[in-house]
Amino acid sequence: MRVPRVEATDVSAPVARTRASPVRVSNNWRDDYHKKFADYEIIGIPEYWIVDYAALGGREFIGNPKEPTIFICELVDHEYVKRMFRGNDVIVSPSFPNLRFSAQQVFDAALTEEE
């Protein structure tokens, strides 16, 4: 299964048209886990994904030992609620309720694309 690469959306995009913002963790994971998280929460992006297939994030986020992790952050009462998905966890997305794949399928697709 091929999962398309999605880069971060422009935070200046109109909120009414931005339903979800999937972001692949960059080498500067602090931007994805801290800055974008706060920026997107402030402007009201309803759903924000952090896809950390290379386990680059800090241990406070993805644990010790580090594991590939997907966070889906859902805006509830103007504040993000994070849900974590790893391995064979089936991804649950309020914005995309018909998704039917596991976190591991996303990680495998990302790693295959890098080869």
C-alpha cells in the first residue's frame, strides 16, 4: 500500500478550508512537536497529525526506547487532545472516519519511499 507524502500545510491557509494537517516529522522535530502544535492549535486546525516514522521525536513524546509513532491531535474545546498510534494500532481519525490502515503500514510506506 502506497501512502502519499504530505508536507506541512501553510499555517496561513484559511481555517474553514483546512480540515486536517498531516505532517511528517522533519529533522528539527521540536518544530513539529512544539511550534506547529501550538500554532495549529491557536489558529484552530481541527486535526493535526504528527507522523514520526523515524522515531526522531524526544523521549518525552515517543518514549524510551524510541519507537515510530503517529499522533493524531484533535481540537476539542480549543485545545488539542493527542492520541498515539504505534505498530499494528489501527488509525482512528475524526476527520477521515473511513481510513482503514495501521500505523505500521504508514511507517513501512514511508521507509520504502526513502529507499
